[in-house]
Amino acid sequence: MQELDQLFEYRKKSIYKAKAVVDLEVLWTIKNLNIVNICSDFPIMFIPDLFKDTYHTWILSNKLFPIVGLNNFRYRYITNGITEAFSDFYDGRILYVFENEYEYHKQLGQKTVKSIEEVPNYSRLVVSYPFSGTGNVREDWNDIIDYCNKMHIEIFIDCSFLEYQK
């Protein structure tokens, strides 16, 4: 836990005074392309805490792939996409992924497993929810979570394929 606290403290210090570049031409283009509803959604792009809160609420409202226990996590932070988030999690250590997960992991030489029992105690696991191989929740999802809790395995849950449905 101390290692995670240090990572977040480092991240907070490194972007403490960082701000988005406000370019009027870019703002005009976004508005005129109707990418976002300029009246309600646009401000969240420039206020990180508002963005995190809005996204958190959106995730919790998902009926198709419900997320339980998200409020138990101490930290929420913004990355430049899932690949940057993976890089933070890798931290130079080997981790395990299931077959049919995002190919990026295999390209970096991470260990591929067929079943959760192949993942050793006190290691790290990346698993997608819903599973990237099928687009559905894995049938063994609860077994994976139970095993990881029992074996003290750190889990990175990749929600890149999370689809929203009210």
C-alpha cells in the first residue's frame, strides 16, 4: 500500500501546476462538431475533479456491467488512456494476463495464463471487465476475484470494453 501511496503522491506532484492548453480554435471546432453538449458536458474537460466525479457516477449507473465496491478505492486519477495506466501498474515487474486479453501485454513479455490457478501468490494480474475476448463478463469472474483475494494478488481491472446501458 505504501508503494501505491508513493506513486499517487509522485503523480500529484508531477502534474500539480499542469493545466490544459485552452486554444480558442480548438474550442470552436469542438463546439461546432457537436462532439459534446457545450452547455453541460464541456466544463468537465477542464476541471479534473469534476471529470473524475462525473465519470465515477457514470460507471456506477451502468446496468449492463454493474461495478460493485468502486467506492472502496482511495484513489482516482486521470491517465492518457489505458496504455499509460498499464505502464503505471507494470512498474517494471512481471504480471499475468489471461489468453485473449489486450495484445499489448504479450508484446511486452507479460506472462499469459489459461486459468487463475496458474497465477502465483503475491503477484499481479490484469483482467478485463467485460472480458475483451468475448465482450461478456467471464463465467469465472467471481472465482478470479476470490482467488486473488485469497492469494494476495494485485488486480488491475481493465474496463476499456465497458459498454454503457441504462
